[in-house]
Amino acid sequence: MPIYEYQCQKCKHVFESIVLGSDRQTPECDKCGSREVVRRISAANTIGASSGSINTSCTPNPSSGFS
Ligand SMILES: [Zn+2]
């Protein structure tokens, strides 16, 4: 069961969400409820290892509509 890590673009909250194969909807931020979240390539062993220097150059524009 894949667990993806997301970061909210509004409040910068990072959270994890289990995503089933048939359900790839973007989850809401569990802190502020925003859907402006980006999925991060995640594994449990990366948590806490990259704070402060996340490369966001390839982050899609969250306001560009549906994806
Ligand atoms: Zn948020």
C-alpha cells in the first residue's frame, strides 16, 4: 500500500496519505484543508532528512487548474 508524502503550498505542512491504486486524487491538507498540495517522492526513511533545502524548481503551478 503506497504512502505518499505531500506538502501543502499554503501552510507548508507536510503530511502523508495512503493512496490506493484506483484513487489518485490529491488529498487535502490535513492542517488547513487546502488542496494546493504537491506530492513528494517519499519513503519513510526520507522524513526529516531534507528539511530546509527542498528543490521546488519543478513544482507545478498549483493555480493552473485541474491536473
Ligand atoms: Zn495546509
